[in-house]
Amino acid sequence: MNESPLYLSILGYVAVLVTLSLLYAAFFWIARLHALWMRSRRPKAVAASETTGDTMAAIATAVALYLAEQHDEEAGILTIQRKPRFYSPWSSKFQGFTPNPTRRR
């Protein structure tokens, strides 16, 4: 086999393009099969004569009330209270240093 850099570069590009093409085809067919499977599982449509205006109004009201509950309005006022600073080991500098080792003689 020819071990030239040009040969290896072309071989690498071809390998990447083939792999990407196979991944594209796999995802394309998986998506198509999923769409077919979901279409077969879709519930049958209800005839328009079975649903009345009262039913539709009740459903619309329920959805509107549900969506209104999700977004509660806040005051928009931010209050920052200062707290007294107590000793905190996270801010002490002397604990970050390694103690000097003791030399045994």
C-alpha cells in the first residue's frame, strides 16, 4: 500500500463522508418509520356531530384557566437585605496554606 500523506488524507475524507452518509440515511429511515408507526397509532377522529358547542366551550375554558394558572405575575420588586458578616472558613486565607513540615533528626 502507498503510505503517502495524500493517500491517507483522501482515505480519511472518504471514511468520514461514508460514515456521515450512513448516519444520515439511518436517521432519515428511523424518522420515516417512526412517522408511519405514529400514524397507525393515531386515534380515530370524532365526528363533528358528536361534539356540541357547549362541549367545545367547556374545553376552551378549561384550557384557558389551566394556562392562566401556569403564569403567575410577580411584583417585580427586588429586595436585598444585608446580613452581618460572621467568620467563614471559606474566606480565611490561612487555611489555604500548607503548614511547614517538621524535620525529624
